[in-house]
Amino acid sequence: MEKTIICLAAAFCFCAAANAQKPKTDEPREIKPKDIKKAAETLQTLAENQKDSVEKWRELEAKAKQALAAAKERNARFDPNSPKAIKKRLGSMTLEDVINDPKLRKSLETNKSPLAQAYLTICQMNESLNTVYDKKSNEVFKASIDSVRSLVLERHKDEFEELASNINDYEFVMSELARVFRLVDKNGDNATVDQLSQENELVYIVKIPYAKNTLTDYIGKSNPKRRELCQEINEIYPDFGYNGPAPK
């Protein structure tokens, strides 16, 4: 096929040359054999050079693809959001530091590896203990404890178990908070966090940030404000079951 193309091209060139050099008398001009041979050799050289160029471009393309693949592999090793980098970063921190690192939190949110998602769940679990108890989300967290436990790094296991215990106990702690609210209202001005702690009334409450902070807030409020606070809690968690001190 390639030889056919060369021959056709040669014939075209020869005809064009002959026509261009015709005398005005339209008499045909003789084409010498050596000219035909030279033209054929020239076309053959051009064809071979073209073939060499294609092969060189293919070699360059292959090398470029190899370089791109190597670059992607290097980027994966140094990408701070890669699963390997995330694991290394988590392993250098306490679980408390992990929970309180906003930059790491963003990395966990965008990384879909099982490990990153497990630690994102841990962060969300901890957040839930800083807001009023929500039964629906708490049940979801309790159901995920075993799967998260299977992925958490060894250095974080103790801290995670404490967090998991608080997640499991949160509903009970809300009943404890309602009980201590009643106790505060009964004791009046004599009720303080220190006094209640000394009497071992806050053993579970102090483990949940929301419960501990809300109790401190409750003690410092007037009776009308205490009723408002209880109403807010009951709107989110109807089973709280305490409406605050009766109005006088």
C-alpha cells in the first residue's frame, strides 16, 4: 500500500514537472530515467522520514503517559487527604486533638475512606454530647459504635470507649438532669454545683458537656427562666418530663 502511494505521488510530480516545462509548441519533453530514479528516491526518503516521525511521536507519547502516572503516584503519597496520609496524621494525635482540629475535620469530610468516615462519626458523636439530647441521632450513633470500634486506631481505643459509653448513657443522663433540676428547686439557694458534686449527685451528669453546662446555667437562673429552659428542652426531647418550678 505504501509503495503504491509513492508511485502515484511520483507520477503526479512527474506530470506536473513535465507540464510546467512544456515549450509553447506543446511538444512533449522527454523525462530521463535518472530523473525518474532521483524523484523516486526522494519520495521514498520522505516516506521513511514520515514513518520515523510517527514512531518518535508514539515513543514520546508513551513516555509522557509514564511520567504522568508516576506524578500521580507521587502526589498520592504526599496528598494530605489521601487515606494513607490521613491514617498517619490521626496516629500522631490524641482523640481529643482529632476532635478539636477544624482542618482535619474538613479533610475527614472530603475523604471517603472507611477510616476517615469512622473518625468523622466520632467527631459527630462528640458534638451530639454538647447539644440537647436528640433520640433519633443518638440511636444512629449507638448503632454505629461497633463498626467504628473495628476501625479506630489502637492509641485511641480507650478514649473512644469512654465516648461510646457516654453515647449509650446519654438518655439516662437526661433523666438524671431532670432529677437534679427538681433537687435544685427543692434546695433553693443552697443548691450549688460543688455541693451537689460532694453529695455524689452529679456522677453521670458531669460526663456529658451539655448536661453539666445546662445544670450550671439552671442554677444561676430565676424561676421564670428555669421554666423557659425546661420548656426548650421538652420541645426537643418530650420525655424529659420536668417543667421547672411551679410559678408562685
